[in-house]
Amino acid sequence: MAEQIKPWRIVAVRRLSEAQLEAFSGMAEVDYFEDVDASNHADFMAALSKAHGLIGGKLELSEAMLAKAPALRVVATISVGYDHLPLEALSRRGILLCNTPDVLTETTADTAFALIMATQRRLVELSNLVRDGGWQAHIGPEYFGVDVHGKTLGIVGAGRIGAAIARRGALGFGMPILYTAASPKPALEQELGAQRRDLEALLAQADIVCLSVPYNADTHHLIDADALSLMKPTAALVNVARGKVVDEPALIEALRRGRIRAAGLDVFAEEPLPADSPLSAMDNVVVAPHIGSATHETRDAMAQLAVDNLVGALVGSGPLTPVNEDVWRRTFSEAQET
């Protein structure tokens, strides 16, 4: 992978800054697409067929598309999750995949806690009440929210983002922390007094359940009707992971029947959320358009990391955050030996 091809050919999808595009100057020809849809898919595939590198957010690739891109060596996705990409097919073809972890941890945790606050204090519902002219007298108990401070926060998936959410809850709001994880997190337990639970126990004990697990076969519909039935009727569910971690019809039914009190959702099974989804019309649901990392600062940092990954992989200095690192090691070693 380290041998020099001049110039490299790169396909960039989604917006990159002038400074980020300048990183490719002198080393690559760049075909730039603001987005890819039916109107320009043929042009995109023509560019991809000659590309050595592909960079962008929410890149949709299939094995059939990869078969038409014989020169492709590196895919740099501007995201942490990569469930939208065919990892096995990429690895089988010797194509390196890089993602952008870490740089969005704190911003996504901010989003999760914004959903917690909005859900508990009914901020969107009550804001709409004011906007619609419905605030005609002092707010009575029918519009009261629920305290956040002191409530038990359950983190399903105590990775980087889950731990950052837990810190906000424990240190900022005095919340007891429960968490699920494949293995214990002694540092988190020592820092926050967090306690590890299996999923069933966490769902039964937490006042707020926050999902921050990756999406895969094991977490598909992790929160289904049975899981929701274990939650307190006063509890709220917050999801900043992936939409398909939750069985949406089961969640809608649980919210309608008062089996849980509320939900704050930044992700959905289908995105954008269909206009006719019951979720968008429910007063006890706060919905956001997948904005977990959507700040100027964080999106710029994510794009920069993706650029650094792509450049490092192509010129041979090495990617910063490879997903299928074995592909890099194997290809780099072969290149060094030749």
C-alpha cells in the first residue's frame, strides 16, 4: 500500500473544507461530490472505478460497487459507526477501512444529556405550548416534569461515549450510575462509583436508560417489547446509538400504553424519520434528526481525522484509526518487502 502512485485518485463525498482538500494537493486528483443520489450515481461510479481512496460521511457501498472499483485501497468514513459499510467484503478485497472515533465523544455525550434534560423536563412539549398560545395561566401539575438530579442513570454500553454520559450524570447531577459492558470497567467504577449490571437488572432499576452501544447482530432490537416491559413505568429511554438497537413498533406501543413514561431519540430505524411516524406526533417523545456529532467544531475534527487517515494510508506513514487493522499490517508489510 505504501508504493507511490502519482497522482493518486480520490473520491470525496460530502463537504470538506478548503484546508482539508488542500491536504491532497500535489499527491492526488480529487473527484468531489456534495452528495450521491440517483441523479449523479453514474458519475460517482465512474470516478470510483478509478479511485484509490474514498472519503466521506454515510458512504453507501455494496459488494457489487466494490467489484467495479478494482484500484480502491482505502475507505475513510467520517463517522464512528461503520455498520453501513460491508466490512467483510472490504477486508476480503484488501481494502483498508478507517473511522473517526474519539473526536465526537464529548459532543455526542452532550446530545445525550440534552435529550435527557428535554425528556425529563418536557421542554419541547412545553415550548410548543407557549408557541401555540396555550400558556394562559400558571403551570399546574399536569405539565410538571421530573427531576434529573439524583435519579439513577443506566448506561447500556459503557464505551467512550457511554462513559462520558455517565460522567455528566454522576459529577454534574449526582446521579447513581449503572452500566452494562462486556467486561468490568474498574476505572469508571472507581471514578464515579458506577455499578455493573446485566441488562435485565439495569432496565429494572434505572430511572433513565441511555443507549450507547454499537449496532451489530447482537444488538439488533436489543430493546424489544420484553426489555421495555422490564423498565419502570416512570422511566425514560434515550437513544444516541443506532435506531435499530430499538424495536420501534414495540417502543411506540410501550409509550402509548404508558409502560414507560417518555423517550428521547436521536436515531431511528429509518432515516430521515418518515413524516407519518407516530414518534414525531407523541408529546412524550423528543425527536432529533441524528445530530449526535452535529456541531461545526466536531464535524470539522471528524473530517480532518478522516483526511489524515486517508493520506497516512496512501503515502505509507500509517492511518491513525484503522478498523480492519490486519489489512493495513498485511498490506504494509508486503509493500515493505517489495
